Amino acid sequence: MKRMTWKTQIMTCAGIHAVLFALAVITKRGIFNNIAWVVWGVVFILHPVWPRAWDYADHDKMRLGCRIGGTLAILIGLITRFQV
């Protein structure tokens, strides 16, 4: 199985986020928005990717940056209380 590219991963996460946002609007429960943020974070922690234009940089630092960004997304999902 081929690894996902940055564009594919962004589009997949955006699709999941859209479904969870629609579910949040339908059920009037903001927790689904929080779950969407956590999904974004977990995906970028488990599979750190970056745009091809940034590929000239050190890959270890880019991987660390993606994982830090994923951790920040999880923190946003856990700390913020979204209202629908």
C-alpha cells in the first residue's frame, strides 16, 4: 500500500471533519467538533507528512514539527468547548 501524500491526507481529514461537523449540527452536540480536531491530531502524529515544496528541509525536523502540530490540534480538541 502506498503512503498517503500531504494533499491526500489533508483532503481525507477535511472530509472526516465535514462529516463530523454535519453530525454536530444535526445532533446539536459540539463534542463532534472536538472529536474532529482530535482525529486531525492523531492522523498527523501517526503519519507526519508535509507539502512537496518543503521537502528540501531536514526530514527529522519536519517530522517533529508535524507531530508537534498534531499534538497542538489534539489540545485544541480537548480544551476548547465548541458550541453548535
